[in-house]
Amino acid sequence: MCFVPTAKVPVKYAAGLPYGAMLGYVLDGNVRRAHSAVCKAIKAKRALLLLSADGEFCSLRLANSHEFHGMTKHQRPDGEFLIYHLLLPVRWN
């Protein structure tokens, strides 16, 4: 939860580490909707997340060209911090 800021508790990115990752399990399997919600939340909390000027969600083609994986860039006092976002559907049988 260190990547989830609130008005009272600012985001605390790992000092000295250049990268982090967020793994999201999409329980209803609707990854497209989850991706849209994540992008909207990132934009809405841009200042709290310390997003870099060019840091908005950028799609990455990883793991079988999954179109909803992405990366954001954040500016810490000690330098840039990249977060890789991976959204995975949960399939119920």
C-alpha cells in the first residue's frame, strides 16, 4: 500500500530503488475496465503520486503482448522512479 497516497499520507516510494511494480488481479476478468479505472485514478492523483511531466500511464507490450500492462514515471527527491503495472484477469472455473 505504499504506492497508494491519501491527503494525509503522501506516497512513499522505495528510496534508492529505481523500479517498482504493482500487480493487479482483476477478479471479474474485465481487464479493459480495470485498465481504464487505473488510468483515470492515476490522472486524478497526479500530484499526490509525484507523476513526472511525461509520466502518465504508457502501455508496454509484455507477456504475450498483453495490451493493458504499462508503466508510469514518478519524480522523487532522489531521482526518477518507474512503476510497472501488470493487470491480470482471474478466471473462475
